Amino acid sequence: MIHDIPEQLNEDTSQLMSRVVLDKLKADGFTIGNIKDSYRLGRSSNHNKPRPIIAKFQLNSTRNRIWSSKSKLKNTGITLSEYLTHSRRTVFMVAREKYGINRCWTRDGVTLVLGLNNTRHRITCMEELHSIDSEPANSVASTTDCSHKECTRSCIHSFSFFLYFA
């Protein structure tokens, strides 16, 4: 998802996304044809805050290249983030609250956390998040290993393969 792009009447979200990628991210060789689909999230309203744009790309390599260059948006007022399912967003927000914004991030729909011992952990459910500091350093859960009854469905089935920007 790409956030904070002003809305315009009868806008072309693919064109807006393309302009940000070319002008701000300096992605050489990027064209509007690299975007498979794009749209604003939610209903239009009269609020001052623009709705985020979700974009699906033709190739995963394009998505990954854009995602890895998102630091170029620093101090522009524009941000990129992954579109997460409700359960994964909840896990991410709780992790950020517990470990801080600099020790938590998402990648391919999974929350990654640097635990208190600076070990990287892949987190897909609340149970895994709560067990980070009680596990040995080499015990890192993956999205296919989760066996918690409450979260098995969301751990395995909720990740959508394409990256959305808002």
C-alpha cells in the first residue's frame, strides 16, 4: 500500500503509483505496464486524509525491487507498507508496542522481530509473539510450523502472495 498520495477526481491510480515509483524511488525501467492492478482502499469520503492505494504488480521481482527501495521515501511524507490480514496486522501492532518500531517489521506477510537477545524471529500468531523471550535463540518459528489451534488457519492461509503498497 502507498499512503498519503492526494486524491484527485477521476484519477488513474496506476499512473499515480507509476509517478511515485519513477520520481521518488528512481526505479529505472519501470513503466505503468509493470502494474497489474491498482485502486484506492475503502470508500471515498470528505475527510482530509487520502485513502491508501493498493497496487498489484505483474512480477514479484518488480514488487521486491520497489519494496527494497522504500527507504528513498524517507522525509517525503509518502510511505509504503504491506497489506496485512486483520490477524497479522494485530500481531504486528502488538509486536511494535512490545519491542518498539525499530525492532519489528513485516516481509511477505510475516512479522519479523528482534528479540531481547537480538535474535530474529518470524511471527505469525500471538502465541509465537508471547513465546519469543522464553525460547532458545535458535528456535525460530516459521509460517508452516505453527500448530496453535487458534491460529493455524490464519498462519497458513492468510498470506496473499502479492505485495500491496499503501
